[in-house]
Amino acid sequence: MTTVSEWLEKAESASSRSETAAALAAAEGVADDGYEWADIASAYADWGEDEAAVRRCVVKVLDHTEGEVWSFRRVAEVLSEALEDDAGARDALDRGAHALTQKEEEEALDWCVLAEGYRELLDDDEAVSRCLAEARERGQTLGDLCRLAEARAILLGDKSSALELLREAEAGAETAKDEWSGKNEVHCWWTIANVYKDVFDDEAKARVSLQAGFARVEDVDGCTTLANAWESFSEERTEVDEVRRCLTRGEALAETAEDWVQVAEGYYDFLEGADGDIRRCLARAGSLADARQARRLVADGYRHWLGDDAMADSLAEPGLSPEALASRGRELKGWRRDPGALFEWLRARMTSEAVETIAAADYGQDIDKHRAPLVAIVQSGLIPHPLEWYPLEVLQLTHWGESSKSLLEKAFSATLLALGEAGPEWGHHSSVETTLAILLKCCLALGPEAMDGLVGLLVTLGEARSEEDESESHVFVVLGLLLASVARDPKDERLVALVEEIVALEARLAEDAFEPELERGWLFRYVIMLDSGRKLWKTLAQRVLGEAVKVDPTLVHLARLLALVEGEVR
């Protein structure tokens, strides 16, 4: 069950022409959307030995695209740069422009993307102007105006009209309000400053813009935003006074424990040698923190920014063991829960290199802040609950990634995310259905010990909610438990009841489903967010159930479920 991404890795590392061709052909065999076909077309183009295959994949991209402008742009790049087919590239970009005019909600950014394509690939002034005119007509936000100003200056060399757009953005920024807080919005001033600095090479005007934002700031978030802007203004980090002025203003505006933690984090992120400032802000936060979650935030600050474990431990526990974390709202009769077996099996195999790979998953962004809690989890076996942004973001990115080289990291990340859904403060991870499919795929590859641990974790998840919970996520927990158990022993007598439960749960969910949902097929329509999740669940089910039924056709309950999976019956 190899993915497109994994086949492309095999093609890139192949040692012979025949191996490359076989891997690329295999990638075509499992491709299912325009993005995957575009990746395959690019791989064939890089290989440079099969123009017909490149063109075949390009056609597939265009057949599968649903108006995504980047699909047309990528096709144009492949045709122009790899095949020197400018006519084909123009046709792809023109088709992209037509697709944008058919969309109910067009974004100015999409037209700018097309304009860049016409400039970089075809050097077509008229087409660039036409796209930017469309962008101007549809631009509604201050960000659109700034992006359009940048595009006109860079793509057309028209700095006069670009400056007019920037002044229009400045006028709007004078009265801009944050959509959620209702306070003055200041991030737009950072965007304006960047255009002055990077496009017009005017640092003086950029400074004026950031100062204008400071004059309007009304909340801590605005202060830390501007501190970040000033810190990034110079590679030599010479704007210390401006950064400190913003954070000092943040202290004056701070009202809650969360506010004070945010200011402390600003000192940690944007000023060197600011331990005293961080400690002062955390002390103030601690005096206001009366809820468990707020105390945890303060404790994490002491632990990860100051290395003060003693103070951190006096405020909140560093985390919970899987056994202490997992809730229990029902019993799955005949099954034994084991919250920690898979986590501990994976934790024992986590090297410093594996931790570093996860921490760097966001292109290395905030790597130190992601690394610290990951190291603590691996060393202590205790898991913060619920997981905070550091390291939640990189756990999500790692487990979604498709590289075959990171199986351990993917499994560890998915396990932490799944355990978070077993705790009392669940629901912080909105695509748990896809996470379980990814974890099942990883454990199938990791072997029997991992599969044994996965079954214990899935039972834990199945028992975490009350008997009344018949949600989409619960039915996928039961499906995961069934598939993992089939892979271990397809003759397990408990599987008959699991099949009946899955069929019954899906039928009850279908009663409340909208017709468009029902048209997407059986059960997997309920996988939210990612089309790849739906495809992965179906592929896993077909593989595991298909192999079991092939070996033993008398397993009629599994054959029945396989028929549902493959859409033969409802």
C-alpha cells in the first residue's frame, strides 16, 4: 500500500532506468487527484526520458483539477520548462484564467499567481496586465491591496500605481479592526512596511508604517505582533529599543494570565538576554492563573524558556502518563484496553535525530520551542493534556507527511495525537479520523508488536466516551480496531460483533446525513478535512479485508464488510 509520494521517492533513488520507469508507473497506478498527477508529471519531466508520459500526466492534472489555480500554473511550468512547449503553457494558463471567472468566490491572490506565471514563463505584458486588472477588481482586503501593489511593481515595473495602492492600504489601515476582538488591527501595518522595505527599498517609510501601527495598538496580541515585526526588520537584530518598547506596552495592556504569558514569550522570542523580563512576566501570570490550563501555560514558560523545572513543577504537573490521561466512559466487552503500550514501544525507539525531525517539521520554524516539549515527553513518558501549539503543530505536520523515511516519527506523532483524544479535554485535534488511518498504516509496516499496542490504544479510544456517543470519530475507532484485529488474527471470533456494530453505526449516521454526503459513498464520507484520509481508509480496508477473505472465503462477515467498502451494496 505505497503512496504516490513514496513511489516518487523510489523513482528518485532508483539505480536503473527500468527501476525508475517502474516506480513512476506505479505512482500513476495509485494517483487520485490533480496534485498527485502534477507531482508525477514533474517527476517524469525531471527524469527527462519520457515526454509522452509527461503529457499524459498533464492531461490527468487538468482532468482532475477543480479550478485550483496552482494546478494550471504547475502544468504550465512543466510544459514550458521541461518540454519547451510555450503554446501548451499558454493554453494551461488561459484555462486557469477561464476557470477563475467561473468560480463563485475568486481571490485576488489567485489572479496574481496567474500573472506571475505569464511573466515568468511567457514574458507576456498584456496577459500580466489583464490578470492584475482582474485582481484589482476583486481585491477586498488590505492584504489584497498590498499584494497587488507588490505585483504591479515587480511584474510590470509600475511603481507609480503600486504606490497608489499602498497609500490606499494605509488609509484603510487607519480604521481597520480585528474581526474577533474588535480592537484596532495592526498586522496590516507590518504588511505595508514589508512592501515599502522589500519592493520600494524605502526603510524610512517602513519604519513610519510600523510606528503608525504602534500608535494604534490596543491589545497584547498587537504588541507582540509589532515586536516580531521590528525584530525581523534587521538581520542584525538592531531594533532592540523598538522591540522593547512594544513589549513594555504589552505589559501595560496585559490583563490576564494568558496575556502575561504571551508577553513573556515575546521577550523569549525577540530579545536576547531577557531572562529577567521573562521571569517578571511569568511571576505576574502565575499570580493571576487560577485555572489548570493557565497554570500549565505559566509552568511551561518556566520549564522551557528559563529551564526552571522546580518552579514549573510547583505550578502544574509536567504531564500525565497515558494511563492517567485516558478517560473511561464505557466498556468494550471482551477487549482489553492498554493506553500506554504503543506509546512506550515507540518512545523506546525515539532517537534524538527522530525528535529533531519532528521539531523541524514546519521548515525549521520555532524549532527550539517545538523541541523542548518533545524532549520532555520522550524523556519522562508524561504527556501534556491537552497538547499546546508547541508541539501540536509539528506533530500534525509530521503525521500528515508522506515520506517513507519517517515511519517512526509519523507513528509517534499520530500516537500522541490519538492519546489526546482519549483524555477528558478532547476535541483539540479536528481530523482524528485521518490520524487513526495513518497510525494503522504505520503500525502495519512496523510489525506485530506495534500492532498489539495499537489494538490496546484503539480499545482505549473506544472506551473513552460515553455509551451515547455514536459520532463519526467513534465509528472510525471501531473500524480501526476491526482492521487491526483482522491483520493480527482474521479468525478472531470477536470480529463478528465488530462488523455488526460498524454496519449499525453507519446506518444510524446515514439517517441524519445530507444527500450530497450520501452520494460520496459508504462510511468514508464522514472523514473530515482531508480527501487523502478517505482514500487511505478505503485502501487499508480493501487490503486487510481482501487478504483475509482471499485466504479464508468462509469469513462471510468480513466479505460482507468488504462489499460495503467497495460499494457493491448499501
